[in-house]
Amino acid sequence: MKKTVTTNVGLDKRYKTRDNTYSVRLRVTHNRVPKYYQINLNHTALTLTEEEFEKIMGTGKKNPKEKNIFIQLCNIESRAKECIDRLRVFTFYLFDRLYLENRGATDNVYTGFENYAAELKSNEQISTAQNYITTKNSLLKFSKNPNLSYIVSSHFMRKTFGRRVWENNHRSEESLIKLSEVFGHSNIAITRRYLGIRQEEIADVYLQL
């Protein structure tokens, strides 16, 4: 049920940086299971000391920079709550797709990959995070555009990219497994249909009759 989902913006005190700051993260908790989402401002991970965070989030007077950060953090949590409200049934998978898609509107595609990979790493999903980094590098090599926007990355571009990755990896099953994770497919059979591979296989059977 949605009432079991809570959100909070705070310092991730599990990890402390060398300059004695902590990453500021959005924490979403469902049935007592938390998941952390990195917060980037101006394409840079936001880190603050405990004193800085308390001043920004407190009721005291703020300078213009602190006020700007406060407003952005409130907007981020508000957007997360809106995404939760839009879901009839909450799962982290559905929330991730909705929240990260909305959040990436002002970033380019590569930033989206990097941000999500960082969040996966923060939740100790190291292998999956590396898959996203590998995919980002492949896309950069394919597109040759360092500022590829989400507008350019249309449905057609997504399918074309998938086919290119599959063919460049010798049409391997391993590449399909990685692509299915990137596309959010539940199994590689769906990815085969999505990329038109299954249709080609069926056509080949008819040609051989």
C-alpha cells in the first residue's frame, strides 16, 4: 500500500568524504526497506557538512545560495511524492522508472546513466551499475555526441542503439541480457521482440522451408 512509502531528504551518513561532508540523498522507504537516490545540483553530486545541512533545512535566515539549495531539495522531494501518488501499486522498479525519467528531463542521456549507476552503487548493486556504465560508454561511442539529449534519444534511437550494441557484441546472449536490464524488460525474449530479432528468426525459418 502507498501509505507504507515515506520520503526524506537527508545526509547519507553511511559514507563520509575526506573533507568531512556527506552526500545529500533522497531516501525512499517502502515496508521498512530504504533505497537512496543521489541528488545532483548543476550536474554535480551535492555534499554538505552536518552544520551546512542543518542551516539549509532549518527555519533560520539563509543566504541566497542556501535558499536556492533549500528550494531545489524541497522540489526534489515533492517530485518524488508526486511519482508515488501516481503509482496505483508501489514497487521500487516502477518508482525508479517514473522518478528517474522525470528527473532526467534537464540532463543529457549520459548524465542519466551516470546518476542511476551511482544510485545502484550506493545500494550495493555494483554489477548492475557497471552494466549501465558500459552501456553509457557504448552509446557515446555510437552516437559521437557528448551532449545527447533525451529529446534526441527517441524510441527509434533507443531501438537502433540496442541493435548496434547487440551486433557489435557478436549477437551474443550476454549483450541481450544487459540490454534487457537497460530497457527494463523482464526477460530477453521481450528484448528480442523489441529489437526485431525474433521476427528475423521466424522469417529465416520460412525461407528455409
